[in-house]
Amino acid sequence: MTTFPPARDWDVLVIGGGITGAGILLEAARRGLKALLVEQADFGCGTSSRSSKLMHGGLRYLAAGSLRRTRDAVAEREALLRAAPGLVDAQPFAFANHGADLTRRLGLLSMLRVVDLLTGRREPQWQRQDALRKPAPDAPDPRHAGSIRYTDAKTDDARLVLRVLGEARAHGAVACNYVTVQSLVRDGGKVHGALLRDERSKLETAVRARLVVDATGAPPALTGAQAPRLRWLRGSHLVLPADRLPLTEAVSLLHPLDGRPVFAFPWEGVTLVGTTDIDQAAEVNAQARITRRECDYLMAALQAQFPQAVLADADVLATFAGVRLVFDSGSDGVPISDKREYLVWSEPGLVSVAGGTLTTFRLAARDVLREAARQLPGWPLRAERGAVFARASAPPRRDLPPNVLRRLTGRHGAQVKALLSAAHAGELECIPGTHTLWAELRWAARAEQVYQLDDLLLRRTRLGIQLPDGGAALLGRVRAICQKELGWDDAQWEAQEKRYVALWRSQHGVPP
């Protein structure tokens, strides 16, 4: 387990442990650079663990008139589907009430035809309304003209970050969480490294790097008539038990109040519902949380589409919200998708990137490295055409079905064999209400740089948003499995448990 970076010189120091920073670390390390990443809190603790869990194929880029971005997003989605089955999986969508408006229907169908051409496969995309009863049994029958079918992809966003970091380590990179940057080290106006502080040991050390990459997402100070407006948008979500909203496929519907699309889909044994699109007025570094108004908005969409389910606040297991940066070219207060989903800019010794998505994190990383190559004399940026991840496989086992082994391999890559070997008796069973094995808790506590209890329950596993009250009823067994692995005494565990419960209530409970 890596705690504090070794005292050595680096080619690249990456600041920020979300999906963009992790992608940059991997792309740098696989091209031979000595690369270090530091994250001030936990890996993926911001937007990269609070997204909608969907890896979109670029429909919104197509709607904005960018065929190139659509092509790139589709290609990246398909590459991730091939490289990480069990972590990135296909997700069929039924657009539930998009067919009543003929113009909307034809526009969406035409865009889906373009996506078909890019993927090289053809799907039956128009279906009668009664076909919606299969993926969504509680949907009403006759109110809409029909539904449109589309296949996208879904993932566990926090585990995607960890898998990318694991691949980077396999190429010799180092990644440390809970390490803050106290200051950048400059000489003659050029950045040469950073002064780092380990928040666990409180030790400080200066590291030298030929190049520093700021992947924290902090926006640049852009000026001029062509500069886009920068907006932080909050997307909030509800998590429901699968038995209260049973879906076999994702359903996208138009909100009855404003016509915005809202989706619900099956994910890891629960049903996710999202998302809002609200300006984040508060400090963007603060963790986002859902508001009462957003909760009511999402619940109204569900009640309109699934009236037979009679859903209410009491059915909500958890909530979560993430904040993303958009480059807004609109002027009427309504967020408008710009063709630019991320920006890269530089100064001597420093390259910065802001924006980006789960699906296209590799594209952003490669653009950063193109900029980096200009500042790294003697280092040629070679093309990388290999698979996203190294091939990994779990040993065949009679005690676990193939789909469980597939899921474990997707999430843990080459570490899956060690995870299975570390499991104690009874730990290869699923935790009730989830697809997570008890053994994943033990492995995370032992080998995945867990420093706080929320690292374990909200990111290494997702029990905190899959179980009632953040999994409070299971904390006793979690303690029995993990306390010794973490090296915490009783006082530490009890303090961590108290902290976790308070954090969960403030950030993931239903607002009063």
C-alpha cells in the first residue's frame, strides 16, 4: 500500500485523483514516464464517484452538431465495453414517452441511426408502447404513442477510477491519497515540482518533477469574446430498492413539468434515478448534496411515469449529487452543451485540464500529454493503440458463478486472484441487497488505501448508497472483517463510525 511518495525526481506529477487525473497517470506511465499522482482527499471522492454511472455514447454531442465528438465518445465507450466487462456493461434504454411528439421522435431516431453507423450494428429502435411493460412492469399502457430503444453503457464510477489507477501502478506509477499540495515549487517563473504534505503522518516533502499536471478541475481565467462561460452544474440522484421500482432495463422519460429527460435504471442491485441540472452556487470544493426541491422534482417524474408504484420519500435508500464543469455558450440561463467538454492550457512547467467525462477520460489524458510533450525535451509522444486495460482473468471456481467472477475481474483486474485468496469462510457470499461480496470489504481494507470509513463504504464498495441508513445495520460485521486489516483500535473504529454516520446523513440522506 502506497502512503507517501518516495523521495525521488519524477517526470510527471499529477495533482488530482479523479478519473481525469487517473487517466493521465496511466497514459503517462504506459509511455515510459516516471509518474506520481497525489490526491488531497480520497481517490474519486468528488464527481468521479457521484456521477450518473452512465458511459454515454455521444448523443448530446450529436444534438449539439459535433459529429467528431460523437464518434470519439462512441469509440471510447465501445473500447471500455471490450476491455472491462463486469465493470463497464451494456445498458439498454427505453425512451418511454419520446414518441408522442413526432418531430422529437424522428429527430432522436435519426441520431440513433448515426450512432448505429458508428458502432457497426443495427438495433430495432422503435417499439410499441406495450413493449415497455417488459423492462418497466409498473409503466402505464396507453398514454404514449410508443417508445424508442437505445443501448448505452453503465459502470461503477469509483471502481473505474481505482481500476485505472491499478493499471497505472502496474506500469510503475505511484498514486497517493490524502496528500495535499502546500505550494508549487517555482524557479525563474517555471514550475519544477511541489511541496507535499501527508495528511496522515503530517510529514512534508518537496518533490521535483519535469512537469506538473493540474487535474483538480479548477477552471482557467479565460477572457476575450471567444471565451466560453464557465458553469458548475449539480446533478442529483435518488437510489431506490429494486423491489420498489423493478426495472430490467433503463427507462428515460420526459419530466411532466418541463420536458427534461429523467432516467431510472437497474444498477448493482438497486434502482438509480436522475438527474437534475442545477447551477451550483455554493463553494465548488464543498461536497454537493441534493436539495428538497430536487428530491421533489425527481419524485414527481417517477410518480407520473409509474403511478402504480405509489413511490414516496420513505422508499428512498439514499441520495447523492455531483458537480461538473460545463463550458456554456448560452445566454438565457439554460445550460447549453458546448462542443468543448474539457479545456487544456499550460504555462512553463505546468499543464492544466478542466472538465471531461467518464467516457472520454482517455481522450482528455492524451490531449494533456500532447501539451506535455512540448515541455519534455527528448520525450516523443508515441501513439498508444493497445487495449484500455491489460487482460485479466479470475481462476475458475466451482463456488462462484461466472457472472460473479466476471464482475470481480472487471472491478479488480489483476488483483482478483489475490482478493479471492484473501477471503475467509463465508466471505464469498453477496451482502444482502447488493452484488458486493463480503470479501471485497476485506481486500479493500487490506490493499486499497482506505483511510476513512467512508472510503470503504462509499467508494471501495458502494454499500453506503445501496443499503438503508448507509449500511448502519451491517457495521458490526464490517468491523469484524475490516478493523484488524485497517489496524484501527477500538477508539479509532468508534470515532470513524460516528464520523461516517454523520457524513452519510448530511450528504446522502433524504433532505427534510
